[in-house]
Amino acid sequence: MTNAFRVEDSVLTHVGNVRSQNEDSYFADPAAGVWVVADGMGGHTNGKLASEALVAAVGAVRVPEPLDAACEVVANAIHSANTAIFGHAQDAGVQMGSTVVSLVVRGDEFAVLWSGDSRAYLLRDGHFIQLTRDHTQVQDMVDRGLLAPDDVENHPMKHVLSRAVGVQDVLEIDAIRDQMQSRDLFLLCSDGLYGVVDEAEIARIVREQGVAAADALVAASLAGGAPDNVTVALVSVAEPTLLVLNGASS
């Protein structure tokens, strides 16, 4: 993969303090410029199967170089996973599915694709920005002016998804695309992080530790009780380092 920036990443997942099994899954391939975090739902084996099937579908495809084509291939893989998960759930008579958030990096551009409430953030010039919009019923209510943003945290339906992979036969995937800047830092995470750790604290940890913040972020969730699985993926981009040795550059 040709890239205008040097890319570094760190990824970590943890079962948390309460759950018996980790239903989160992730895929990270810096060489291909693709990262995925998936949060399975459906309880125990079903959620785990759904998230694993999703990341396996993305991991199995060859992602081409142009960003438009790369996003199309990743989206098609997610759609294929949706069909497979939904079909399995119908055949087995169970409910199962998974959220997904994916980062694709190409040249000096990036794209984020998502469905559900796993999130992508961007740290740029000290500003911590949420790139994704949660696909939850309460967020839909906020968007329609039926609920105040301050009332979301304590709403009894705040975790009820309005969209996820494998829940319906047809899936909608949201996507954004933009230019990257040197020293941009991306964070992908399941709700096991931001649902436990205050966003200001997440931002503080990421600002202080950069791409190496995965351990500290998971530790903060565990310290907060970690009632859910937690997964984080950090990706940083920076201009390539120019080494000068004895007057010669390399």
C-alpha cells in the first residue's frame, strides 16, 4: 500500500469484569491500511460468532489501492457478512448481530464506515472529535428533536440499536471521507470504552499517550467496572522520518 504517511497502530480487546465471554472482535492490517472493530450481540456464542464472521469477511478480501475502490470492497464484505449472519440467525431461530466500525487509510486520505454504536474518534491539533454518529434509538430521537442530548445518558433505551450487521436482510452503512494531516490519531472502540469512561478522560489519555494508549484505555474501563467487553484500536499517521547520517540522507 502506498501511503503519504508513516502509520503506527495498537489494538487491544478485553472481556471486561462481568461477561464470561468476549463478543468483541477486531481486524488490524496496517500493510493493507484497514482496521475494524466489531461488537457482537445476541448473547455469548451468538454474539461472538457474529462479530468473528464480520471481521473474517473483511480480512478475507484483497483491498485495492484507490480509496473509492477500497471502501467499496470493505463495504461489500460487510454486506456479505450481513447476509450470512442474518441467514444463520433465521435458520437457527436466534437473534444475533454485530456493530462495525472500520477505518481505511490511503495516501493522504481516510474513510470511516460504520453501522451500530461502535465509534471512531479523531485527535487532531489537540481537538478530540467524534467522527461517527451512533445508530441507536435514542440518538435517532435526539436527531428528530424528540429528546434532549443531556437526557441520553440516563435514558433506559440508550443501548437499543436502530441499525446493526445481521439484524435485517438489508443493511445500511454510513461512511465519511476526508483528508488526513500529519500527526492525526484515530481511535476505534466498542461501547465498552465510551460507555464506561468519560469522553474527556478518553481524550486526556489519548493526548498523553498517543498510539500507545490502548493499555491505559482498557485499564480505565476496567477501573470503571467494565460491565461489557471493551476493544480499542488506535492508528496514528505522521510524515516519514528523514534520517541524516554523516551528511547523507536516507
